[in-house]
Amino acid sequence: MKRVAALCVLAFVGFFWAAPATGTADPTTAKTRIHPGDQLSVAVFGDASLSQNVIVLADGSVQYPLVGRVAVGGKTPDEAASLFAARLRRYVRNPVVNVSIAQLGQPNVLVLGDVKTPGKYQLRSDAKLTDAIAAAGGLANTNGAFPDARIADSNGAVRTVSLESLLQRGDTAADLPLGEGSVVYIPGPVQFLVEVAGAVDHPGEIEVHEGDHLSVAVAKAGNSQNAQSDLNHIRVVRTQPNGARTALEVNLYEALNKGNESADVALQKGDVIYVPQAQKHSDIFGGIGSGILFLLTHLIP
């Protein structure tokens, strides 16, 4: 019995002798980073007066007895425990410190702009830009290239993030962290006017978004059976930066029927679109004449 008892004592002493000076109470959070707003549980073995919960301040520090302010933001609980132990060695002999995240902070983040449900949301302390976008229901408009998001922190510093890189190309480095008081703004697509004339239900100026294609403008103008639109010979007249005008004929029927996306041209501000009427063989020449007349009177300077 004495031999068994001695072995138990040796095992007990060996456990503490081999134990590291620091550690975390919850191994599942060992690699989790500490963020402002988190509540930390700091336990010092053998000294109950130094074992307490502390809140991580906005600057990433905590106020702790004896040692004062300790910067723990961005560190893992293990790294924070080592830092506490090093600072406490002036006051405690061989301190054994355990740090765990007792409760994650919940920063308030304001999400504005081109999202489905703009508003203020409570997120996790380790939340990033994609978490804020998801909380707001995702992007409202996804036509064309994604815009650049703007993130302002509580101090007013503004950072710009390419959503094209983040969401389209999967660049996780662009998924910036957020904190209490962060404001996320997602610009909406630029809107502009194009003119649609000819055989459509509602000719005139049509509002489209940057990145919209010819098919969008024709659909908004209406191409019902009554309009008798000839989608094979749509003409797009575009004003170049130098003031010159160019005309392009587009077979939109092929683009829609055969999936030829390259034929469905992207629109630009000031485009003038002429949709001719589908003609019977008996009056095809009249249709051509009407089209030429339209070009002469409206499109060609």
C-alpha cells in the first residue's frame, strides 16, 4: 500500500512539474484571437484574489491587478496567459496562469448602401466584412462588377475594400475585421439613361444600371408580340469620348437563343438603341427605308 501511495504522490508531483507555466482552460479556443469587447477569464493557480474576469477594452488592452494595463488584443489565450505570467513574476513566484475567453464580445456594426436590409447589427467580436454583408441579407444588386466597399472605424479612419477581389476572386485578405462602431458602406451600381426607339412597347428613355446589357434595355422598353420587334437587327448608336458616333448592329436573338453572351453588348451612358419592326417580304424595302430615315433624322449628326 505504501508503494502504491508513493507512486500516486510521484505522479501527482510529476504532473505539476511537467505542466507548462501557462495555458487555456478551454482547448477549443486555444487558437482563437482575442478582440475588443471579449470577456476573459484569468485564473492564477493558488491565488484566488488574482483570478477574475476582465473585459478587453477598445484598444485591445485589459486592466489587471498589480500589473496594470496589459495589451492582449490579437493574441491567442495561450499567448495572453504567457504575457500575464511574465508581468506577474515581479509579484508572484512562478505564477501559473490560465486564460480563456469566457464570452465573445458583440460589437455593433452599421451596414449601409446596396444591401438588402441596411441597418445596425450585433456581430461576433471576430466578425469580418463578409459577416456584416451576410447579416444585412447580402448585396441587393449583383449585376456587373462588384463595387469597392468602404469601412469606417469608430475613430473615423476609412479603408477601401475591393468586393470584386473578395467575393469574385476569393481574396480572403480583403475580408477586413470589424469592431465596435464600424460603419460599412456598399455603393450601389451607377444608374444612367439610354434611349430605346422603334418597335417596342414603351419607346423613350430607359434607366439602367452600370453593367446592364442590351437585353435589359429592350426588356424594360417591352418587346411584346404587338410590338413585332425584329431582334435580329438591333442597332446601337454610341457617342465616343471624342464626340464621334459609331453604329453597331446586334443580333440579340442569337445572343438570347444560342447563349452568345458576347453579342449582348454592355450598355453605356447615352446609348441610342433602335429596334426595327419585323417585316414581311412584301414591305421589307419600306422597313429599310424607315430605318434609314430614323438614322438620318435622329442619330447621325
